[in-house]
Amino acid sequence: MTTHQTRSDIADEGHAEALNVLRSCATEAGFLASPATHANYRRVWGRDGSIMGLAALASGDEELIDAARRTLVTLAEHQGPRGEIPSNVDPATGRVSYGGTAGRVDAGLWFAVACAEYWRYTQNETFLHEMLEPLERLRWILGAWEFNARGLLYVPPTGDWADEYVQSGYVLYDQLLYLQAQRGIAHLHEALHGGVDHALGERIARLCHLIEANYWFDPDEGDEIPNDAYHPVLYRKGREAAGHCRGRYWMPFFSPLGYGTRFDGMANGLASLFGVADASRDDAVDAYIAEELVHEDVMLVPAFDPVITPRDEYWDDLQMSFSHTFKNQPYAYHNGGLWPLVTAFHAAAAGAPGTPPGGATLPGRHPRRQPAAAGRPAVVVLGVPARPHLRAGGHASHGLERGGGAHRRRLPGRRALVRVGRAFLPKRRAAPALGPIAPTHGAS
């Protein structure tokens, strides 16, 4: 930022450049992850394309909004025989991938979220009817992925956006998307039939309770076990293992083998954005980010933290988890790497007021968030108004490296996240205190 540029100027510039990136990725088949020929980015991705579609809706740009529609149509046209939404589609060759060594659970979840938000924004009846069968088939396979019919999706290793990381089982990030996807489908059902699907409503409420009860360890709960604990013994052992993490942030996953305790940047951002977190839990996460994670020179939230190093017990497993080349060196890719996309969801949550247009309040949403800045129209992302320059979007496939061991200056709460506008500028800023910032490769 120059002496003559205000933060508003930088935000305006970042917003304009973000729209240019979206336009460069828009094709007849929808949004490509990147127009570059590098690796496999020049494809329509279930995850990336859906998130870019949300950014298009937030922009209000009609050409981008139609590119969002084309993206969803392309994904639906290449849906798998059991209802799977593709991980990616190559428009040039027609090649379809549903994942690498494991399928991508979150591709279908983001697809459902984006379909619902596109309908919410456009009220396009033709689109709604086109998507009814794909969404119903998707619902079927998502239900099957619960395996034990108890409300939570079971995600295989490498089964979502953290496709080379070491977490699996009941992954919080995927449960949050499952919640929002079902909320969106419920909204579409009501729009189509003029009435509420009560069974679906009960499933949504049940899932919300399961998330609240099983992924947050309250330091003041003593020896009590929540009524909705998925497995009481597993919960007790996980709470004991969490130690200093209790009451600071949401746990990333649990499985029959135990709980993971690393900070998951995406999951914690979505828990706030989707209204699962109440004000006290949001404050706790904000404080943790400000005190432990965010450096003032680079306002980006890491994908996961702390990093896994060669001395860590998970290092050997991490080294085995890759598609072509090992990318998860310490402070790179998912292993503590910096992804603007992750920070975007935290920033969107930080800028979202409690009551969306129409007066409906999302479950758990609280009114402490600030409205859009003066002169900037509020836009809808996932049913929640957010400032245009702090919404999800851009290139979802690139992580940035960060150096380790740097001094981190404490930043006061949400200010640490609302000041991230600089992170979305197209020119990467040098960060001597953190080491080089460089792009990393994506995966299938």
C-alpha cells in the first residue's frame, strides 16, 4: 500500500482484479480452475467451479453469473452412474475424473450449495427443473456415504480438498458443507412444492446438533458427555487428547482411531460463515487466529496448523499421501501453506451481518457482525450479505508457502481478518519475515 492509497482503494483494486480473474476463467463449458495449461487446472472442477460460481453471484455481473450456470450444467451432464459429481471435467477431451486414489466427497457438496445459491439469486425455473434429477441422485449417494445412517458423512483419506493431507473419517469441513447443501436443497424443495420437507428439516437440525456437540470441546464442561456425542468413550478420549486446544477452535475430524486436533482453516471459517458457531466460539477462534496464526505482514490463515515436520509422528503417513510429487513440505501446500481461499471464507464470515435479506436468520447466526461498508452494496453469499471485496472467489487451486519460526505480532480479534483485503491483490507481496511466497501445484 502506497502513502496515497487507502485500504478502500486497495480493496477496490483487489475486487476489480478478482473479477478479471473470473472473466479469464470463463468458457463455454463454465469456469476453469485456471486458463493456464499448467498441470490439470484447465478443467471445470466440481469444487473450484462451484466456489467461483458463488463469487460470480456475489459480483452481480450477468456474464459471470451465466458462466456459473454453465459450470453447474457441465458438472451435472457428467454426473457419475451412482450420483457422483465429477472432481473435474476436461472440456477439450471430455475426460472426467471423480477423484484420484479416493473420490472427492466435497465436489458434490459444493455443487449442491452452488445450485441452491444460483436459484436463490436468479429464480431461474428452467435451471431448477434441470437440476432436480442430478440433485436427487446426489442426495442418494450422500446418504449412502453416511454408511451407518447416523447423520455424518464418512470421508476416506484424500477424499476432499485436502487431497494429500492426513485426515479422514468424520471430517468437520465436509459435515459443514453437508449441512449447507441440505439447507439449500430444502430451500429448493420449498420453492418447488410450496411446502416444507419436514423429514429433511429434521435431518438438518440433527446434523447441526451433531456438529456442535462433537467438534468443540468446552473447557468448562468438566466430565460431562454431550447427549449427541457420536461415541461417548471416543469423545472422552478425544477431549483428553485435545489439551490446550479445548475451547480455542473446532476440532478437524474424528474417526474410530481417535480425534485430530490440528487447526483446520477452512472448517473454522465455514463454521462461522454457516452460522454453526455462536458468538463465544467465534470470539475464541478469532483470538486463536490473532494470537497464534496471522502475521501482520501476510494476513492469510494457513490451511492447517501446526505444520507436520519430519520429527512428527504423522510425517511418514504424510510423505506417502501424494498423487505425483510430494508437495506437503513444512509450511507448504496443505501442510501449513497459505491459501487466499481459506482466508476468504473467514473474511466473508467477519463481514456478514446476522440477518440475511428477507429477515430469515440462519441457525446460530448472531447479530454482532458489521453490515456492508458505506457505498458498497451488500451481496448474498450463501444467503448471508457480505462485502464484495471480502467474499469467496478467485483461484481455488493455489496455495502459497510460508516460512516458519517468525515472530507473530498479536492482532485484536476480527480486525486481523477484516484487514485481509491486501491478500487478494494479484501481485504477491514479499514477506521477508516469513520466507518466500510461491505457488504450489494442485491435485485431482
